[in-house]
Amino acid sequence: MPHLPELLAPAGDREQLDAALRYGADAVYLGGPALNLRAGTRGFTGDALISAVRDAHARNAAVYYCLNVLPREEHLPAIIDELERLPDAGVDALIVADPGVVLLARRHCPSLPLHLSTQANTANSAAVAFWRDMGVTRVNLARELDMRTMRRLVESSPGMEFEAFVHGAQCLALSGRCLLSAWLNNRSANLGACTHPCRFEYKGVALAVEEKTRPGEVAWEVVEDGPFHSSFWAPQDLCLVRYAHWFARVGMAALKVEGRMKSGGYVAQVVDVYRTAIDDVARRTSRGDDYIFELLNCASRPLTTGFFLGGGRRCHRGLPHDAVRHPLVARVEAPAGDGAWHVSVRSPWKATSIAEVLLPGMRRPELLPGTYRLENHRGETVDRLHPGMAGVLHCASADIGPGIYIRA
């Protein structure tokens, strides 16, 4: 059997954690409410962290804890407090980006393996050797690298584990070290408080900038573009699912999915596709465009290969003309009697719709109209359920269970 990379999934809250584990993640990365690069998530602390680790370990999944901010002096006492309590929580490794945090981690929790965040911008073998000497056991490579450079780094650094982001949002800044949010909104991305101003919509106004020593040459230009606002700084999302076999062949230790600010349903769909793709590597098969179509169904932006191929991005074409995007309509919560399930409704759900049950392995059995029935919280049969409602699904499917998502 070929080497199979670990599938590393986001767990920004409890629902994301459950989705990642149910749909096949080998490991999850999470953090507390601060001191990591997704400080806007609910995160895990105290008993919630211990419970998350216990549940992940029960499914043979590892838990990596993020302390990957680029801290200022006033943050160091809080970081030391975190470091001293993490070994008791049972996490399997610590994700860090700052050399000072690496030093503190070796001092306050020397038993925890250290994984280096992509924020450290590791792009050459000398940097890998430096971090190895500092006690790092795994490096998440800089996002700007192409596949040839990745391969060279893996081959030139035996004994070091490497991981790469393969799916999710990208940043225009070098390895995510962005100042836009701090400059525009006084919220630092490097402290986990990014407001994503690259996703905002702006209206261009006519402006041409000329550098003093180069008269007549436009150094920077913004062109007025009518009365509309456009998100012209927003990069496309990364998607490397087609290259799972390549990552396996070169010996990449882990494939990482971005998305701790996304929904549990998003994590479920993306993890399911990448889990299936990795398993297909072991089976020496591929589902081709089926992976892409599944990921496009839950994408909020176009999907691209980013810098991976070198020499220019390759965008994945959209859904076929006859395809319809199927939003997630519900999450199954608990049994409600024989053939009945409590559901939390996420999007409008009409009882006349063909519903799909999202099962691991990209299995999508259908619930045809007339084979299922919807009830509201009062037990009344209804023809539709609305977002935010609690309802009951009646159907004879044996595949449904708690934590499964349904789309229609």
C-alpha cells in the first residue's frame, strides 16, 4: 500500500470537530478563544478542550493545538499560561509560528511535539534545518511554493515531517502575514483578529501614481470602474484534491484543510471529499471531476491551484450547465422515535425536494418526495422548514444518524 498522508481538518467549534471526525479526518487543529490565527472562533478551553481531545482520540484522531500568533511583549504571560496547561489536556502537538513561542514551548512543555505554522514562511532547506535544531518535528510549508520546491524540501530533509495546505481561503500577503486588517480596521491578522478586508467590496476611483525619478511612467494605477463595488483583492480559494496521489508519492506527512471560520456543514463536505480522494490513492483509483463538483457545491469563491503548479494558476471549471447547486438544508441531531430524527434546519427545505443524505465516502443516497415527511417543533406535518427551526424528519432510510448532513 502506498504511503497515505494524514488528513488534517479544522475544528473551530464543537460542530466542526464532530463533522471532521465523522467524515474521516485523521487529525484536527483547534485553539482557544485567543492567541491563535482564528481568534474569532469559539475555540476550546478547560473541560471543553479535554472533552474534544477525548472524543478525537476515541476515533483514533490526533489533536493539534494552535498558538500560532505573532505575539507582542504583552501577550507572553498568557502564552506561558497556555503552554503550562496544555500537557494535562492531552493534545498531541502544538502549532507555533514565532521563534519566541518555540523557545517558551521547549521550556514550559518540552514533551509536546512542535509543528511549525505556514506563517513562519519556511521555503528552503536551510530554514528547515534551523527549525529542526529548534526542536520542530513538522513544518507546514510556505503557501507560495510550487510542487517542485515542495518535493526538493521533502527529499532533502529526511526525518522531518512536512504538511501543506491543500484547500480553502488564500491570502495575498506572504504566508498570510497581512497588514490590511490592522491598517483599515485596527484588528491584526497576525494576532488572529483578521476582518478579511480583502473580501470587502470596493469602488475604484481614478488614480495614477508617478515615481519621482521616472517621470511619465505610471508606477501604480487604480482605474475608475463605474458606480459598482467589487471585491478585487479577494483571491480564489485553493483546491489541490486532484493531486492527492502526488502528495502521497512524495511522502507529504499531512494535507491540511483551511476553514475554522466556516460552518460544520462546509467542513463535513470538504473533509468527505479529501478523505475519499486519499482512500482512492490506496485503491489506485480516482473519481476525477466528481471531487471537484462536490467541492464546487460548497465553495463560496472560484477554486484554483494557486502557486502549486508553478508558471500560473489553473482554475477549476464550474459546475456543468445542467447541474444545480444543492445547499445543506439540515443536520441530523438525535433520534425522535422509529424512523424519525430531530434535525436543525440550515436552509429552506421543501418537502417536495429531492434530498441527498451526505454519507462518508461521497455516498449520496436520495430521499425522494413522498418517501419522507417533515414536521415542525409542534409535531405538525408541514410542506417546508425554515432556517433556524428545529424539526423532525420521518423516513425509512437506515443510513441516517446523528451528525449526518442533508442537502436538497
